Amino acid sequence: MPITMPPAPNKDDLAATWTFLQVGVEKIMTNLKDGVDMATYMGIYTAVHNFCTSQKAVASGGGIIGGNAHRGAHLLGEDLYKNLKEYLKGHLEDLHEKSKGHIDEALLTYYIREWDRYTTAAKYTNHLFRYLNRHWVKREIDEGKKDVFDVYTLHLVQWREVLFEKVNKNVMAAVLKMVEKQRNGETIEQSQIKSIVDSFVSLGLDETDSTKSTLDVYRFHFEKPFIDATTKYYENESNQFVAENSVIDYMKKAETRLEEEKNRVGLYLHQDIMNPLMKACLGVLVTGHSSLLRDEFQVLLDTDRQDDLARMYRLLARIIDGLEPLRTKFEAHVRKSGLAAVEKVAAEGDNMEPKTYVDALLEVHTQYQKLVNDAFTGESEFVRSLDNACKEFVNRNKVCKTGSSRSPELLAKYTDALLKKSAKSAEEADLEASLIQIMTVFKYIEDKDVFQKFYSRMLAKRLVHSSSASEDAETSMIGKLKEACGYEYTNKLQRMFQDIQISTDLNSQFKEYQARLLDEDGLKKAVDPSYQVLGTGFWPLSPPNTNFIPPQEIVDTYTRFQNFYFDKHSGRKLTWLWQLCKGEMKANYVKNAKIPYTFCVSTYQMAILLLFNDSDTVTYEDAQKGTALSAEWLDPSLGVFVKAKVLIPSPDNAKAEPGTSYTLNYNFKHKKVKVNLNIVVKSDAKQEVEETHKTIEEDRKLLMQSAIVRIMKSRKHMKHVVLVQETISQIKSRFTPKVQDIKKSIDQLIEKEYLERLENEELGYLA
């Protein structure tokens, strides 16, 4: 039924003015859908303005209210405000009564409809009462009066105090029922819940400043019961699901539920609930069942279930300290896998190929590196666990039972095999990839000085014998070592390359020198030589440990080179490393050979074979006398000739010893024209390894002593224990020293009077 506006009131008559205004407010509050005509709207606005600016007001009995204009305006505004407040209270009490006839979704529909109608009306009413807001309300607020708000805020305050306080629990119960339905797979009207959330948020008013809002009402009346209900729901569901399903299925369920709750916030909840809601869900779904998940971790590792491991990681990463137990188990698992892989290949014993060993280490590392990257997103703590485990099984395994130096030795040998020319030499790109893998293992090696020593010796041989597969690969490897260990680690290696380059230039100059010195006939008869001049301080090479009489055929040539070199560099000394020299010889004596065989031999072997130019048969004693070689070098060389059937011993199968004679085999046959007889005998290789280890021990003693002196020189005096710790800290990048060895070094330095013992277990530096 349409509401008819009464006639415009006398501006001084409060009762008549309010009666007029109440009809207008009622129309806006209950029947706004029919609209408000401009005349009515302006009539209400004018009535409020006129009444508030009236000099006097007529009470219902006809007397004058107030004694002056200011006081009158004050009282008029207050009466108008109180009447509006009372009206709103009555209107909302009526809404509350009507709400009792609704439950669940019907209650939500009713609440939202009335809230929308009420807040829309409040905006209109606020505009109509704008004069009251600008003057009386503003003055009251400025004077610090409590419980006075602008007209729009008054509407919200009244809604909260009169209606909301009585219906919010029922409204919230209806909301929670709807959400539970959705969690159970039913479709719901999500917009209804969003409207409820917006309503609860709008009711958060700052009592101290009406222009500001808070989330207190929303948090207390919506967020708290919502999170409590969510916790209870997931406690029941998760306990039941775990009892009936596998852990893997539970993880999938938990992930799905967590994602649903996160999406729910974006769909119809307030963003403020995100953190507490997710915290509550994680507490129930993950923390509450974390021990169950962790117990399954080992099973997933054993069966290599990467997707499920990734799922477990994602879940446990979201709770405090959720991953720490997994990291510990992962580290132990990788270490165990590494040890098992090494044990498989260790069965070959000393005959084990370095490649087999390194491949076993790399296979384990590659497998678990991929797992860390894919399943654990490369998380730094899992990377650390992987590194710790790899360091353990690389340095302490069945192959390393005699000491941790075995791993760097085998790694250096594998590197040598890769970088050395062979029929199976890898392509440049493949070679680079292999070097990167070598550096992966190198990173875990504790005794990096052992690797350096073996690597430098093998590099020296590759350079001396020109047997490097690729100069770029050699440079790349040294660059990688430099990056990993610093300039000092690779300084000597780089100097070795420089010496080879200088030697190349030197050989060109020597050829020019020899061309000027000899006539054409002399040049034809001369040996075609190539010399390498290597700096004593940079090359890990030792002078020969045997006497040797060089064959006359090469004496003239190397004498010429010595003269040439000393002319260029006076005051230098050349030590000939005969054990590393080699050459090629034509075997013109072999019958039925269309093309004479070419023998690739060491200089020692060359000296032995040249003895047969004077006689078809040479006795052991003749060979000994003619070359002056010790049995240590003579016997293996003769053994190689016999095995290759270049020489025939007499008596048959006789050992290389006094009384044995050797005859040239004129019927020698070989499938290749170029025959390599310069073969390293295993006993020689073993001896070289032993010598390398001896030099490593000596170098370590010097390294420890120099570190101690360096520390004491800067500190002057230190506690014995502190000095030991500082020494370990300084040299652990090269190798891990034993405390006992450091103490021995300290004692030796005291004996040499570099240090002295002071009181209270202190040591002093003697300048």
C-alpha cells in the first residue's frame, strides 16, 4: 500500500516535523523499490534543514525550548537524532521478529535481502540528514561525545546492536551448513556466503573514530566459528580417511583439500582469513598426521616414487620443522646407496677400472640430484644432505678402506684416460660433459692434494708424449680446477703448458741453427729430434735412477742441442730425463716385409736394439754393459721384446738374467706396420703410484709446517689447541689433517727453533 506524505510541517514544531520525517524515512526504508519522487525527497531534506536552523522550537505544549539560538539548535539536533535512532531500533526489532520464521538457507536469504534494503536506505537517509551530519553530529564528535555517529554509521551501529547480536549465531550456523555441503560435493549458492561476509565486515566500526573500520566483528563472529568448524570437519574426515586408505591416497586427498580451502577464500571469503584458515587446515591435515607421512618416506625412497615424494615434500614443507626428519633419512639413504654401489664394483679389487668406479659414484649422485631437483625443488637443505652423504661415500667406502686417498687417485686416472688420445676418444662436447661430471665428484673429494699430485704427473706425461686428446679440453679442465680451488692449486699446471709452448718455439729455432751448422749430407744422416725443456720447479718429474750410455747415433744430436741451448741461456743446467725419451726405429732386417716395420720405443729400448746392428745375438751381460742400465730398467725392456717376439731368448722362455742370450727374430710379423713397444709394465706403474704417495706425505708435512709458521708469525703466541684448530681450518681445503700429524709438525718446528713453548700451554713465535 503506497505511503502518503503529510503536509509540510511548521519549521518550529518538533512533533509535526518528526511525524513528517518519519513517514518519509519509512517510505525509504520499506518501499524504496517504488521510488521517491523529487518533491517528497526535497520536502524531507528541506524539513531537516529548516528544523535544524529554526531560532526556536515549539514543543507539543506550545512553550519555547531553549533560551538562545545556539542552545536551541543544539537541542533540536539532539532530539532529531534520538527520534531517528528510536525509529531504527523499532524497525530492526520488527525485522528480528520476522527472522524467527526462517532457518538455514531461508534465513540467509532473508538476512541478505533485508541487509541490502537497509544499507541502501541508509545511504538515502544519510543524504537527507546531511545538514544534521554537517553541524550537530560534527560538533558532538569534535567535542569528544561517544555514541554519536553520522547518520549512515548510526544505521550500521543500530543494525549491529539491535538485530545482528540476536541473529548472528543462527546466520553463521546456516553459513557453516552450506560450506559443509560444498565440502561434501554439493553445489551451493556461493554469492549468499559472500554477501554475509561483506555484511559482517561492514559492521566492524572503530568506536574511537567513526571514519575508520575494523575487522573485529568479522573476525569474532565469522572467522573464529568458521575456522573452528573447519578444524572439526577435517579432524573427522582425515581420521576416517587414514583408517580406510593408504598414506599415498591420503596425501593426494590432503593436497586436494588444501587447494580447495585456498580457492574458497578467493571465491567468497575475506582475504584476511587466508593465513589462519590455512594454518588450521595444515595443523589438522599435515601436522596431525606428520608422523604417519614420515614413516612412509623411507618406503617411497626405496621404491623411487618421485611423484609421491614430491607430494610429501610439498605437504611437510608447509609446517614448522616438517622436513628436518626427512632430510636426515634422505642423507642416510643416499649414503647407504652410494656404499652399496661402490661395494658392487669393489669386487674387482686392484684391477678395477677407474671409469667403473667413477661411474658408480656418478650414477648414485645423478639419481639423487635429480630427485632433489624434481621432487624437493632443489631446496638448499636437501642439497646439503645430498652433499654430506656424497662426501661420506666418496671418501669412506670399501675401495677406500686403506685410506681416503684412493678416490682422488682413481678420479685422476679416469680423467687421464678421458684426456689421453685413444681409439675411443670422445667428441669435444661429450668430453666437456664428462669433465663437468668429474668436477662433480671432485667437489666431494676431501684429499684434493692427492688428486692434484696424480693429475699433475699424468698431465706431465700427456704433454711430454703429446698424447692429449684435445688441448681445449686440457685448458677447460685446468680452468675448472682453478675455479674450484684457486690460482695456487693450478699454478704449476699452467706453467707446464707454457713450457711446452716455449719448447715448440725452441725446436723451430734449433732446426734453423742445425741447418746452418750442417751440410746437406750431414742433415740427411742426422736424427730428426724434438726437445722439451721443462722447468724443474713446475714439473713433477724426477731425474733417472739408473746409469745410461746413450747410443752414439743420438749423442751427436743432443750434444748439438746442448750447445745451442747454452748459447741462448748461459748458467742454466740441463738434466736429461732419459726414462721419458722415446723415438722411432726402422726394422730393415725383417724378411718378407714389403714395408719395413717401424718400432716405437723408449730411448732405453732403442739403446738395446741398436746393439743388434753389430751382432745378431746379444747376451744379457752385453746388453748390461752396452747400455749401463740397471736390472730394474733393463729386464722389463727385454721382457717386452720377448713378449712381442722381436727377440728370441736362449734358452727358450729364459728369464732376463745373466746367462740368457737374445737373437733377432728375422721372421717377425705384426698386423700393423707401426708397432708400439714403449709399454708401461704394471710393476712400474705400481711403483710410480707408491712414489707419488710418498711425495704426497712429504708435501703434506711441509704444508702443515708452513701453515703453522704463517699463523704464528701473524699471532706471535697462541694456545696449543687454538693453533691446531686454526691449522686445520687453513688447510682443510687441500686435505683433512690428523691432529696427531699437526702436533708432530709443531714439535718439529720447536726443534728447528721456529717456535717455543710458553706457560699455560701456549706457544710463541721465534723470529
